[in-house]
Amino acid sequence: MKLARAIHFDESDMRVYHSPARTGEWCISGGFEFSNWSEADLTGKPRQAFSNGWLGAETFGRTTFVAVTQIEPDEAEAVTQALARHFVEVYGAPDIAAALPVARDEVAQMADLCDEHPANTLLTVMRELTGAGVRESYSTIAPQGAELDLVAVHGSLDE
């Protein structure tokens, strides 16, 4: 199974999100956070989170880029459990048992998105409000292979 981890190329996420995700944490789309938002909610840092932010499943912060990678079953279960607890603590789900099916669906949706891409593919998310609610679309950046001469050491061991 594949999922995606937060990746940072610079410090911009630290400035544009109220709560940035930690580099390397597992991420999901997290679009559910915006299900009852209106145009009036889309200002400043919340607008950036809405427009382009993946949700970290540990800090529940946001990141702009995620990288597809393998996830072990026990790690996927930990992500699911953390998300279910988040639904109880933040969104008022009655208990973990009630929250788990929704958390499993969120993780499965992200896994489905990631499974079609090779490891190290970068993903971005774009959201917009429509009359029917939040619409998400995704972009990919294929992993780039390095030329051998970029990573090989040239020379002699005798020097």
C-alpha cells in the first residue's frame, strides 16, 4: 500500500499555513475540514490551507507538497486511529468506534490516489468552492532520475 508524506523544499509552508505539517509525517487530503466553508472563510492563511494544503495525520497541520511512498500496515492503522481520535476531539464524533469508518475511508481515498503513482511522485492538491461544495483536483510531478555522472564519484582511489 502507498500513502504520502509531507515534504518541504523550503520554509514557505512555515509562513503560509497557520499550522504547518511536520516534514515526513503521513498526509491525507483533509478536504473534509472545509465542508461547511463559504467564500467569507477564505482569507489569509486559512485560504492557503483551503486552496493547496494537504493535512498531516500527526500534527494536523498543512503542507503544500507530499511524496508518494510505501506505508506498512501497522503505520496505516496508526494513521487511521489518529484520524479517528481527531474526529472525536475536534469534530465531535461520539466515539472512536463511530469515527473509525470515516477515518478508514479518508485513508483509503488517499491510498487509492497514491497507488497509481510510482514512489517519490510529488502530489499537489487544488481546491475550489462550488455550488455543490468543495471540489478537489490533483497534480503530479514525476520523480526525476539523476544522471549517473551527477551522483558518481570520479577519480582514482590512488590519488
